[in-house]
Amino acid sequence: MASVKELLEQSVLMGLGAISMTRESAQNLVEEMVKRGQAQREEASEMVEQLLKRGESERNSLRQLVRDEVHAVLKELNLPTQADLEALHQKLDAILAKLEAQSG
């Protein structure tokens, strides 16, 4: 049974399947395995939860990968960050305050 379970997890987790796995689709998949005798009904609930947890983990990994890639591209483009813009804004405020103090 464990080898079938492992094969199921591997096949589901390939590509975007794991990322887009919903509770309903996981339950349907496990129910189909139970009907075919590839899994025990007692294991079904646990298998669904494991599939959903792995799917969430894969989604989080993909999110982090996208963030890292976007950050790297922005750095390569030498675009200012939000912190850079805020620092510039503060400098401008300080200059304006000095100018107003000198003229007033």
C-alpha cells in the first residue's frame, strides 16, 4: 500500500497539479483509489490531508521562488525600491523645511 501511496503523491505533486489541488479534487482522487482497491478507506482522510499539506507547501515554495526572481530582476534593472523612494522623500522634506525656514 505504501508504494501506491507514494506513487500517488509523486504523480499529484508533479507540475502544477499539487499547486492547484483543492480539497474536493484531493478527496475525489483518494475516493477513486479506494474504489479501485489501491487504498484503504481508513487511510483516505489522512491521504487527503497529506496531499493538501504538500500542495500548500508547493504553493509556498513557488511563491518564494517568484518573489526571489522578481527581486533579482528588479535589482538587475537598478530600479529604486520602496525604501529608496521613502528615503528620497524624507530628504526632500528636510530640504523644503530648510528652504522655508530661510525664507520665512
